[in-house]
Amino acid sequence: MSATVVIGAQWGDEGKGKLVDVLASHADLVVRFQGGSNAGHTLVVNGKKTVLHLIPSGILHTDKTCVIAAGVVIDIFGLTDEIKKLKEAGFHITSEQLLISDNATALLPYHKVLDKAREAALSDGKIGTTGKGIGPAYEDRAARRALMMADLFDSKTLMAKLEFVLKEKNALFQGLYDLPSISAKEIYDQVQTVIEELRPYRTADVSLLVSTKIKQGKRVVFEGAQGTLLDVYHGTYPFVTSSSTIAASGAISAGVGPQNLSKIVGVFKAYCTRVGSGPFPSELHDEIGQKIQKDGHEFGSTTGRARRCGWLDLVALRYAIRLNGINSLAMMKLDVLTGHEQIGICTGYKVNGEIVSEFPTSTELVTKAEPIYEYLPGWTEDLTKIKAVKDLPRNVLKYIEFVAQQAGCPIDVVSVGPDRDQTLWIKPLFKD
Ligand code: IMP
């Protein structure tokens, strides 16, 4: 009786969506537990690409249930659009397939306006947010003025809460950001254009559902968004997202006891990327970084921004293993590293002249960290058509072994391309 959590062990974009999609074929329930449409989970099935932002990555398996839990901030227009696009692609999303918690936070247009206005007003110290309103929506939740999903289905509550919340927002828009005010009626009318489409997916008690499934011995997969180093408590604050991205957050969001989460899968790329501002010790500012960016198509699936690229950072990976309790690693995009004479791996940092092996607790120190590299020989072979681990070139196997040994955690799966069948299991997570 336990659930599997899939989380990002770097700065996001590790390929969690692909892994969740693959695992979902063996699961009963997939639970998305934090973030919002700042996430972009790209799935490729039989060469066909689907990008999801809010809907759990299990949705392409029509016999599985996907749940959006309380810790997610839901852009209702974005969600409606995602459902529409899936329907157009032939996936008829039924109310058995998708369930949305009444307790999730509604992300409304004024959150996006505030997110963008704040970023635009910053000269130095921009976070480089996705502009999707994530920070302002979580802020409202913590300040107890958020509209929950349940509020949207009740016209009286909706209007009253909008009037209350917009009083303060409009003071900010007009007084601080020189922006026009937004009326409660305007938002109310916009909500009415989509709310009936979402009603069938409404569900009151996610905690009861998920707990019952776990008790019944069903397979439940928790799907994280963003990555460990963007965690609001443990990441490189303030260059982080506004939710807790680590595994324990799954239990809080779904409303189940933490002991239920026993298999914690840390997803990481065979190299590192970061999008947005903030420290990135192993970032490469040279042609090697550019090659990784080009070969890995490292451009954001939500914003299209170019991702910063660098060698794998083991200091950061070990930190992620500790914070999440990761007991299984998934190495993604290994194929992208083909064609380098040697592969760098950051095994430590030099900070203020001292060699450190643990991730510094202050962002200021992470900014000062100079990477210490070990180099392993590279390879020239195309890995994308390889079907079994044993067929991987020797230098690739050496790289995998080195990383697992240095990380102190087994690598159970490697990915050599975006499609489902480009997934090589060293040790299957599920037996059937
Ligand atoms: P926000 O989550 O839009 O507030 O953005 C805060 C920071 O997190 C920025 O640096 C974003 O680029 C980053 N971020 C947010 N979502 C993702 C994601 O899904 N992948 C990678 N970075 C992300």
C-alpha cells in the first residue's frame, strides 16, 4: 500500500511528463499536486506531440483517472483550452478520467496582470517568471482571499469574493502599476464562459479518493511540476516558483499521510538546464552549452524561452535526493550528450576558496559557487534507437554507473528520446 512520487531533481523541465505517461500505463490514478500552467509537460506518443500544462500526464491512457489536487493553482481558461485540444485530438475526456479538487485555487486573469506588472517593474532582480500568475495566485491562497474552485460554481459567492479581492488588486493596479482597474463583473462574465465545461470534472473529496485507492492497493502516481531547486522553501530563493515542489508536498496537496509515499523517483537530465534568472553553478557559456541547447531542443514548452544549459551538477542532485527522499533515479535525455569528446560532471563547488560537497543553504553562496569538474570520455553513437541497456556503448554505461555511484542512489531508468518506447529500464519500477 504505497504511492509513487515523480519529482524533478533539478530546475524543472527534466522530462517528468514523459516518465509519468510511461508509468501511468501500470497505474490506476495519477495525481498532479502543485504548480499551475507554468509547467509544460511534453508527451510524445507514436511520434505525435502533446503538451500539457495542468492536466496530469496520465491523461493519454483513457482507462486511468487523473486528479488535480488542492495544491494546484488552476487557470480555468487554460484548463478548458487543454481539454478542448485533447478532445480535438480524439481524447474524449470523461468525468471518470479527470477529477478537479473543489479545494484547488482558481487562478484568474488579474493574477496574470499582477505577475507581469511586478516583473516589468523590477529592473534588477527579475525572477524571470513565466507570467502565468502563479505567484499572485499562491499569495492569495496564503492570505486567505483566494477563490477556490468550488466558489466558481456558486454565482453569489463568486461575485462577492471577486468584489472583495478586486478592491485591493485595483488599488495596486492603479496606484502602483498605472494599469486600468478590473471590474468584478468583467471577471464574473469571463468565468461564466467556461465554468459549465468544467462542472462535470468537479470533485469534492480528493483526500478520500486517493486514500481509498492506496488502501485498496491500487497504484497511485503523484506527478510533480517544476523542480526541487525551484522549491519555495529549499530552492534558490527568491529565484524559485511559489509552491513547494518536493515530494512531501504531494501528501499535503492530496490530503494523505506522508507514510503513503514510499517510492520517490527523482527525474533528472543527463545534463542540467535552467530557465529564468538565478544561480546555476555548472552553466556553460560556451559552444558546448550551445550544442546541448541545440541538440536537446532546450526551449521552454510554456514560454518558448531558451533554456540555459550546463553539465550535470552532482552537488545539486545529491541535495535533491536528500530533500525529497529520492530512492530511485530516472536519467533523461541521455541521447542529447552524443558527440562530445568528453563529458563534464560537477562533483563539488569552490565557495570563497573552500571546497564544498553540499549545496549551500544561501543563494548568495550558490551564486559564488565555482564548479569543480571531473571528465569522462564521451561517445559518438546515436542512442535513440537502442532498445536495451546492455546495448548502450561502453562509455555511456560508464557515465551512468559513475553518476549513480556518486549520487548514492540507483538509476533505474534511462531515456534516449522523447517517445514512450525510447525508455530503457535497468530495474522496472512496476513489475507488470
Ligand atoms: P513562476 O513559477 O512562473 O512564478 O516562475 C518562477 C521561476 O520558476 C522562473 O525562473 C521560471 O522560469 C521557473 N519555472 C516555473 N515553472 C517552470 C517549469 O515548469 N520548468 C522550468 N522552470 C519553471
